[in-house]
Amino acid sequence: MKLLCSPASPYSSKVRMAAHFLGIELNAVRVDTNTGPAILVDNNPLGKIPTLLTDDGASIFDSVAIMHYFDRLTKGGLYPSKNGKRTDAEVLEALCDGICDCLLTIVYERRFRDEEKVHQPWIDRQWKKVTAGLAHLSAKPPKLGKKLNGGHFALAAMLDYLDLRFKDQWEADHGPLIDWLEQFEKKFPAHSELKASA
């Protein structure tokens, strides 16, 4: 299978970590969404990453849809089987993906607008959501337990993206999340090679 992705994308990173954890072989194909390459737009009308191209010719897009495809492919290898624990993992993933949405909004606002047109109140609003989400997670970091799940990979990917694009802007207030990431790395040593990078 091919994964159309970007090394800096937290959603791509989440999917790549999950595939590695599950033993699913992926051929990561780096694409630039700004140029709209044919391989991407022909397989995802939104032109977004990650997009998974399966061996039977299907295209699956949105990281959550890909994660659930992996879970079905491995007969429950990525999410807990008990409803309550599965819901917890899915809510954790949704929260972390939502934080990433806000972070990317900030990055794009600064990157694609002329400096005099950057709307700081909009950035401040997004950052307020980020800090609220981080405070929620820091107050009670999710347990890693015996087996990693989709929520754990989403949290690791989100923290990696913070480290990549917002270094020294969040760590002081969220020591429990830094500790959590250290524990995650012990359980998933491949993290260092699969995390978001420039």
C-alpha cells in the first residue's frame, strides 16, 4: 500500500506510527499539497493528506478513516474491543486531531498571508483552544496500559507537531505530557524515526 503524506504532517505521522505498530507495510510517498500533484487529486478530491492507496485500488482519505481501516484489517489491532475503552481512545484521538487542526490554522495564517494581513485575534483564538486542550490532557494524561491504541498515536503525533512548530511555547506548563511522551517512546521505540519532521 502507498501512503501519500508529508513528513511534517501530524496526521501522516499518526498513520505511519499506527501502521508500523500493526506490522502493516506502507510505501510512504511524499507529496506537496500546495502543488496539487495528480497522484493526490486523482485519488482524493480534497487534495489532502494523508491519503491511503490500497493494493486493490481503493483510496482512503482522512487519517481517522485510515486508522479505522487499519483496525478492521488487523481485526481489532488498533482500538480496544470494549466499548467504553474504545470510546475513550476515539475521543482522545478526536481531541488531539482537533488540537492539530488549530495548530495548522495558526501555521497557515502566518505562512500564507502577507505579514500586514495576518489576523492576530484569529491566531489567539486558535491558541486558546490549543492551551485548553493541553490543559485537559495534562490534568489527566491517558494511561498507556498494556497495549497502544489509536488515541495514543494521535497524542504522540500532536506533541511531536508542537515540538516541531511551536517549540518553547507550551512545554513549561505541560510537564505531564512531556513525561507521557517519554513513556510512550519506551513502549514504541520506532517513534523517533516516524515522528513529524521538517
